[in-house]
Amino acid sequence: MEKRKLGRSGLEFAPIAFGGNIFGWTADEPTSHKLLDAFVDAGFTFVDTADVYSRWAPGHKGGESEVVIGSWLKKDPKKRDKVLIATKCGMDMLNEGQGLSRAHIKKSVDASLKRLNTDHVDLFQSHRDDKDTPQEETLSTYGELIKEGKIRYIGASNFEAPRLAEAAKIAKDKGLPGYVSLQPHYNLLERPLFEGPLEDECVKQGIGVIPYWPLAAGFLSGKYRSEADLGKSPRGPGLKKYLNDKGLAVLKALDAAGKKHNASNVTDRERYQPRSAQDPDRSTRAQARCRIGRSSRQGQRIGGVVTAKSMSSRGRSPRDLSGHRKVPFCVRDNSVTFITSST
């Protein structure tokens, strides 16, 4: 299986990441463990979560996703060597605080390590920018934690281009660790959020990009095509905004591309349910493996983690390929959630 490096880091993995915000929320612990097992058995390694997952659910306070991953690792500690774990801090954790101050980051890292049942995190990300805390304080704190062996690399999420550029300059000038990745909101329906100055900055810095909501919270999987479909999952009501001419046109284009390349998302129940009904674990494995389309321009590749380095090395910018690359097929919004593209 093809692997890609994440930006300038030493992290290398197959270009599909498992977004863990559903652990302990729409997927209970046993289901989450089965999904993680299937994901790893299929040859994938990168699991992303955050301390705030899933604080939004009734009765939750945050940390539920990390606890589920930690209990999975506790059942079989050898699996820790088979996965790369990414988590984040910075969002409001109710009585636990928020932001990227030295005190909050250190407290958050220790709490995440405890919940995850591990002694280190492979990629620790600033979940959102904190303009009230000097970036030098944030980066120097990460430097201390790297020296302590608690985190290996750092990434950013929900940063604007100027702040990402400022962080890179501070890191270079002060000899501090820099962000190796960015996790922005990006998909076929939300292209302007990334394409433009933010994308240019990532290319300039060689920052790896791991978009969240690449399937628009499941809309691009094709399971929501009418208002009646919105009741299919807890995320459904929030997708009504995409049930318009633009959203339905994108689905139509994805359907056509899938038909052309004999690819389908796993919500195609006529295609996947008969065998999985006889073997429930087969359904889980199918969700983790997926089938992804091909680009006539570049042949068959698995999409997922887009790194500025991998794109620029082919002599083209990510934007040049936007009509060919960033086309996600397969995977329900309660399974593998980070699929950037088929290439």
C-alpha cells in the first residue's frame, strides 16, 4: 500500500486517516473497537481525535473519544506500535479551560495521554488559533513537550494563512518546532475555505494537509438526497444547507464519476449489504477498506492525506488538480471520515 509523508515530518502512513470524533458518541465502545480493528487489519495506521470529542453530545464533557481509543489500546498494548495517534487541544473544555497557553497545553497533553493510555502522541495539534496567547509561548511549550518525549510532532487546525506564516517565522527565528500539518475544513462543497492563500501558504511551507469533514459530514457519501434522509443520523439535520442546486449537482457529478470508474461509496446497500448481513464483521472491514475512484489523468491511487511536498514534486500545485483530485468516494460519516480524494 502506498504511503505518504505528512509534510516535513517523519510520519509516514497510507493516505486515509480515521477520524475519531464518533467514538463514544454515534459509535459505542464495542463498535468503535471493531472499527479500529478493521482499520488496522486493512493496513491503515493514522487515527485522529481531540480532547473535546464529544463534548457536544448530551451528558458528555469531552475526552470520550480518547477514552475509547485508550481502552482499545489497553486490551492489546501491542497495537500501539501499529498506529499513529493524533489529538488536539485548544477548544473549550468547559471547566477545564481552553486556548494555547503554556499552562493549558501542558495540562491538556497530560490529560490526553492518560485517557489514551499511552506515553506519547505522534501528532499533537492546536485545535484552533488562540490570538490571546503569543505564538512563541505556544511553540516553546510544544518544544518542551517534544524534549520530554510526550509528543513527536505538532500540527495546526483552523488557522488562517497569516497566522500560519507568523508561526513558521517564529519557529525559524527562535529555533522552535514548527507546524508540520494543517487540518482545515475542506471538501467539494467548501473549497474556498482552503483554496487560495491558505493552500498557498501550505505549499510554501511544505505543510501536510489533513482536511476535516472531507465528506461534508457524510453528505458527499450520497446518503442524504432529500429532507426525509436527514433523519438517518445525528448529523443529518445539520446538512440541510447542502440540499440545494449546488449540493445536488455535486452528488450527481460524483455519481457519474463513480459509475465511470466502477467505484461506489459504502452506503450503496444493494452492493454491500447482502454479504455483510451474513457476516457483520465483513461490513466493518468493507468500511475500513473502501473503494475509491480513479483519475484518468494520473491512474489509480488511493487518496487521503494531501501533502504539499507530494504535490509540488510532481510540478503542479494542488489547485491545478482540484478538478481531478479532491473527489471523495465511499465511507459513511460514522466510519473512516478523513478521505481527501481519489487521484
